[in-house]
Amino acid sequence: MTSPWTSDQSMPKCWRRGIIAIVVIASGWPVVVFPSWSAFVWCVIGTGLAIGITHLFAHMRVTVDNTAVTVNFTTGWPGRRVALDDIARTSVVTMSAVHGWGIRAVPGGWLWRAGGRRAVRLDRVSGRALIIGNDEPEALMAAIDSRRDGAPSAV
């Protein structure tokens, strides 16, 4: 039995700061234009939500063991587990920056990404795909393929 392969990925700090800055500006302009307590409260709520959501999706861990590939964000939730038996094919892909970060529906499946543009696409037996963003996609794909029974993969 081999030990689990793990990889941690973090959203770049400049992205985190940029997202929070945009939300502060977007939710804060009413405080400047229409100064009131209610505008201030909404600014604080918007900023708090931006910080919380950004923190939730800022770090992602991928673990490959002898039975499954597991993906978890910062707090362990949300998480996703795909059995190795359910993976038909693996490949390394490059995602557009348009797809963003976090969990996104993309053509043919779901993208889980904390940052970066490269990812591993897991084509599942069910026909849906799970695309996992990773700084080391070749190493992730090799870890998955080494635990599968001679299944095809592509770079």
C-alpha cells in the first residue's frame, strides 16, 4: 500500500486583495454618495462576505490515495471525492482565466480551482468530468494513474 499523495494550492495574494478591494469599492460607494447608517451597514456586510468567501476558497488540498481522489477547500468543506474506479481517463488541461476560482460549472463537468491556469481533467465513467486546478498537474496525473489499473491518460 502506497502512502497518499497530497498537494496544496493557494490563490495568489494579489487575487485575494483585488477581490476584496473590488467588493469594498462596490459596496462602499453608497456610503460616500448617500451617507447613512444603512449604507454603512451594507458596506460592512458586503466586505465581511467578500473576506469570508475569499478565505473559504483561497486554499485547496488534493489527496490521492489507493481508492479515491479527494479535493477539499480551506475548511474541509466543500469537498469532493471521486473513486479511482470511476475515472475513465486523465489529461492535463489549461483553463482560461475567465473560468475564475472556486467551484464552477464548465462545459462537460465541474472545475475546482484555487488559482493558476493548469489543471487535471478527470473524465469519469458516468460521462461527467471533474477538472482539478493544480500547480503540478503532471505530478497529480501521475499520482492518479499510478494507482489505477493501466487506464489511459493524455498530456
